[in-house]
Amino acid sequence: MNAIIKVGGKQYRVTEGSEIFVEKLNANANDTVKFDQVLMIDDKVGNPYLTNATVEGEVIKNGKNKKIIVYKYKQKSRANRRTHGHRQPYTKIKITKIAA
């Protein structure tokens, strides 16, 4: 069973047992989270969301991504690589149940 859900302003295609990285949620590890903004399940399309449809998942961990590397070209012998300090926080979720 496939579903498309909306979390944190982004859309994710999920199946049971899949793991996704979403924007940081206020949940600890091993907590159960429920998403009710389901846009589509298999062939059923909502307008904009499906009614009585939920997707449940289990939080695996919260963390931060690696620092991003930005290449800036400078003439001659000056440095051309620099790491910027932004690290986006995320929550890793394993999808356990899709209910229509």
C-alpha cells in the first residue's frame, strides 16, 4: 500500500516499513506519531486530503545533518572550498501502518 503524506510543508511517498527523514518533530525516540494529512492512498486522491485516512510511524531518532560544503571560486591561489555552519535538524521515522 502506497501513500503520499504532507509533513512540514513537504510531501513524502511512503509504504509500510519505509524510513523517511522529515523536518524535526517534537517527539522522542520510540514515540508513535500519527499523520492525518494524507493526500493519496493507492488510487484514491483527496481534495486536498483524504478523510478517515491516517499513517502511523515510529520515531527512530532525532539528529542533525552534516555541514554543507560550498565551493566558491577565487582567482589565483586563494582557497576555493568552505564549509558553512548550517546543519538542518531532522527526525527519522519508520512507517508502521497505513489505514484508509
